[in-house]
Amino acid sequence: MYARLSRITVSSAVLISLLAALSIMAPACSRKPPERTVIVYTSADQEYAERIIAEFARHYPRILVLPRYDDEATKTTGLVDRLRAERSDPQCDVLWSNEPFLTEKLAQEGLLKAWDSPAMRDWPEAFRSAGREWYGFSARARVIAYDPTRITDPPTHWRDLADPRFRSRVVIADPNFGTTRGHIASWFSLWGAEQATQFLSDLKANDIRVVRSNSQAVRDVVAGLADLALTDTDDVWAAQRNGYNIELIYPRHGDGPGQGTLLIPNTVSLIAGRPDNPDAVLFAEFLLSESCQMLLHQTDSHNLPILTPDRSSSVEIEPRYRIPDPLITNVAEVAFSMEEAMKAVNEILLGR
């Protein structure tokens, strides 16, 4: 009898708990989604993007930002292909890309909307498209990561990677994706197709190894599977944060001034064909703001802020994160070179 009563008591308690839970959930289920919504496609690392979106929500609690993230191995390329597929019926308001070259391709294809405001009136020409379809902010740099216990005399020029002393010791992320894609296209833009193609052949002859992503390239150096990796600054800073003995060098593309390290800025743009959305503009302007760029700099990525001249004096950057001699390049020309560069990459490096 006692056992039976206990079972009844327990069953009643469970029922009461379920009813209570349903009564709590009911208002949430019937609650309508906010009318003020911004849909964002982003190839920025999710942990950093979430921090920025949370900060935006703190300033604008009535606006809901709905992000869609890209995969590490297909960085940017996956979202670009999605935007192309959705051309006749675009599904997002804002593209936040972690590089400018494919963004420029989208602008050339008419998939981005030109926009301007007083906040961007004096934005540096090197960090925006000619038609103002995108604006660059918070840059990383293309670097060589290396293990200082195995490499005591690291290369200072990108072409040094073809030196026989580095044979079978270098890894590179798949150039069809991410920042590696734009970086190799910049060789074709800067050096010309003949020299760039020859350099790819020299890398192949030196047994360079292609891996899945920039972060994988750095992990291979950490694990002793490679001694040098072509990568971005944020992957090196992350490895150092985790206590690994890894360093970086800012290789040059040429010998003269302005031929140093390639900067890879984030970009923000509005999607053509979407209804005008003032909140989307608000979010885009927030990404370009000094406070947002400094917040990104303070993350483990340590992205470098890109600001208009009248505001740059207020930004203090730790010396180790400064770029000694940024490469002066034309994003539109690099984007134009991309198709030829990828054809050479797939034929020479990947044997496709």
C-alpha cells in the first residue's frame, strides 16, 4: 500500500512539474519574433562575431541580429556561393566577410548595394570599393608561422619559401578557400602571371604540402609535422595564447617601400535586392566604428583597426601587433587576377 501511494505521489509530482513548465513556456511559444531584424552572413570566426553581435545588442536591444556562419575549411567561399545562388531572392541583409577580394568580386557581379553615410565619407580608398559597395575594417596580416627551435633563420621574403633548405618543411591552406585564395591572387597582380606561375611551380618542386585550413597549417607546425606555415596573424596569436612555442615573421613581396606585408581586412556590405533596412545600415556602421574595431583588437585575434585619419590618433596599438611596412595593393586588381591564379593553383599545386 505504501509503495502504491508513493508511486501515485511521484506521478502527481511529475505531472505538476510538467504543467508548471508548460505554463512558463506558453508565453515564450506565443511570443512574436521582433519586427526589427537583421540577417547577417559572416565568415568571421564565430567566437569573435558572437562577441560583437552581443555588444551591438547591448546598444540596440530592440534589434535582433540573426547570423549565419561559414565553415572553417570553406571560409568565405561557401557564403559567396550561397549569395550567388540566392541572387534572384536574397535571404540576408548584411555580408560581414573576413577578406576583401571575394567581396570585391560580388560587387563587380552586382550582388552588393552601394551605400554611403557621413560616418564613412572619409574612409581610406585602399579599404573600400570604388563604388562604395563595401568598406574594410579590422585587418589581419598574411605571415609565415614557424617553430623557433627548428627554424633559426626564417625567410624574410615570400619567394624564399622555394629555397631548397625549406624542402618538405612548408604547409599551406587549400588556396581555393579563405585568405590563401586572395593572397596567391595578389602574387599574380603584383608580380605578373609568368613570375607568379613560376613561383607556384618552385613551391611544388620544393614539396610544399597543402592542408585543410590556416589553423590546420599552424597546428601542423605546433605538432612538428611542418616547420613553416603560410597563415594569418590571428592563428598565430591563438596558438601563442594556448602556450605553444611558435613565432611569426612579416615577409615582404618586394624590396621597395610599400611592398611589405599583405593586409587582409574584414569587409561589410549590404546585399542588393533586399528591401531597405535602416537597422542593417546601423549594424554595418557599428562594425566600422572605432569602439567595435578596438573590441575586435582586444580579442585573441588582435585585428588591426582601420580608421579615418582624424580618428586614428586616438587608437593605441601594442608594438608587437603593428605591421612594419604594409603592402600597397589594389583590391580590384587582385580580384581580377583571382580566376587565373586559381587555375594555376589547381593545375600546379593540386594536380587537378
